Amino acid sequence: MIKKLRNKFIIITMSLLAVVLAVVFGGIGIIQVRGRINESHKKLEMASRTLEPKQTPKFELGKPPEERDMGASFTAELDSEGNITALRDENYQITTSDVEKLIQAVTENESGSGILNEYNLRYLVSNTPHGTSISFLDIHQERNDIVSTVIISLLSYLVSLALLFIISLYLARWITKPIEESWNKQKRFVADASHDLKTPLTVILANLDIMEHNLREEAAPTEQFKWLESSRSEAEQLKILIEEMLMLAKLDDEQQQLATTNVNLSDLLTEQTLAFESLAYERKISLEENIAEDVVIKGNEMYLRRLIQILLDNGIKYSLPDHPVTSRLKAENNQIILAISNQGNVMDKETTSHLFERFYRSETSRSTDGFGLGLAIAEQIVKLHHGTIKAQCDDGGMITFTVVIPRT
């Protein structure tokens, strides 16, 4: 799908660019050709008004003069009967017999101006008080200039298209990269969610089959309780997973308007630390605090409470026994900095870079409860508050989750 989208983008882009460039280069070429033709017409008009002949190299019909000027021209004056009365040449000399051939060709054309292709000459017929004058201009150079203009325009068009095609390939990859990443994440999300949803449902269905079998065998009612308890446990896990998935879906809606108030993070962190003391005690872990007083932020209290709960639960869950989980909160440079650290197993940068991915669970965390959605939810909450969150692990295995959120 992504490849088709990329190809479609390139085709549409290149089609539009091809049309635009064709109009631009075609317009420039037409303007240049028209300008060159107009220049020839002006030279013809000047030749028809030129009175002083010049001594120049001999002209041969149909061939460019050996030493010609861009304005190589000559004018023949005719009386009322069509006889040549005067011949004015500029930049080259021409014989009377050659001029008579040209006048005959002009007469056959029956047009006041035009081109004699056989001789590569442009002509202009003008009426004078004494009769008629016919001016001729060599157009070898004019035609060479027009051909050069067409070739240069065509080459420029093709080179521009080639360069823009390369740029379009890069832009197509750059534009579709976020879509491709989102598509891949969605596929992984669906696959992982399907697995985590399927497991508890399988257990519940298996428990129901066992209970049905026991009822048919008239087993003692007390033996059914363990299957009921197992089903309840799996159903609760399923409920937690669905709630977390729904929260992620809600957080993914970037258009949602957060209901914000002034939240005292100092009180909120102290409150949640106290709430997690019993869980920490069960795991033989102590909770340490370094909380600045009255750190207030404008945000959504429900989401910020959930953020702290996720980070504390994660710290306690993956901390080694007899090691503290430390919470630190301070305001610095108009920013709120929340950091929660715990002593765990050493993780490399590759592992920590994946911690916020949905359903991601490192090898050391697969033996613990959870679905791998908590840190993904935490990251989305931080983003909604225009902040950043990162995980760092030192060489001793101390991992720290740091949240930085602007105060306003």
C-alpha cells in the first residue's frame, strides 16, 4: 500500500511539473523565437531605408556569405513597370541577374513579406514615391538561432524533469515515511493486541469447558471455585488491557482539547508515592523522595496522576529487591522536571530506545505482569502536555525516566 501511495505521489507530481515546465520553457522559447523574427523584420525595414551602399564580400544565392554580418541585406528599387532602377547592397554585393531571380520569386508569392526558403532569404516589399522597393535579408543565422533556442529549451526541459524526478523520489520517501511508520506500528499493534486479547479469552473458555464437564459429572460445587477464580482473574486482566487500549486511542486523538487546571505536582507526587508504599513493601523495596514544594503546572490532573502512577509502578515492578525507587521533582528554567529512578538490570541504548513502543517488553520484563502499554501511555500524556520523556540506563543498571514539561 505504501509503495502504491509513493508511486501515485510521484506520478501526480511529475505530471503537474511536466505541464508547468512545458508551459514555462515553451513560453520562453516562443518569446525568444518571436524576438528573433521581429529583429529580422526591423533589419529589413532599416535595409529598405538605407541609401548608402557598402563594399563587402560577394553574395551567392542560397549560401551564407563567407564574411557576413547578422544584418546581411540588400534592396532593389523597381519602377512602375518592374524594371530595376537601383540596387543597394549592405554587407555584401549581389549581381543584377541574381536579383532578378529573387524578384521573380517574390512576384510569384504575391505577398508583401515572407521567406524564400530556397535562398534562405526574408523579404519585405515597400511602396515608394518612385515605384517599389524590395528588401532582402539573409536568415541563415536567424534559423540557426531558432534551432539553438529550441534545442536549449528542450534540453533544459528534460534536465529539469530529471532533476525534479530525483527530488520527487526523495520527497515521496520523506512524505510517506511517517505514514509507513504509522502503518507498521498499527500492524504491530493489531498483532500484539490480538495476541494479548486472545490469551485470556482462551483461558476463560477453557475454564468454562472444564466447569461444564464437572457439572455433567456432578462434581462437588467447591471444586468449581478455582475455575471461577481463574476466569475472574483473566477477565480482570482483559478489562485492564481494554481500558489501556481505549486510553491510548483517546490520547492518540491530537485534536482533543485537554481540560486543564493548575495542578500541584508536589502534592500529587507525594500522594501517589504514599499510595504505592504497600506495593513497594511487598516487594521489599523502599521509596525515596526529593520533591520541591509547591511545584504547580497547568495541565490535566487525571492524566498527570496516571503518568505518575505508571512511572512509580514501572519503577517498583522492575526494581531489584532491597534497592530504593527514587522520585525527584523540581522547577528549573520555567520547566518542570520529574525523574523516577530504580535499580534494575543493565540495558543498552537499543533496548531503552524501544521502551516507549506499544506492547514492547524487554527480555528481563517478560516474567512480570503487564502488557507493555504503560510507558506508551505515559509518553502520549507527556506529549499532550508539550513535554518530553526519555529513559536512560547507566553502566550499573540504574534506569531513570525523566519527564520535562514547560510550566506554561
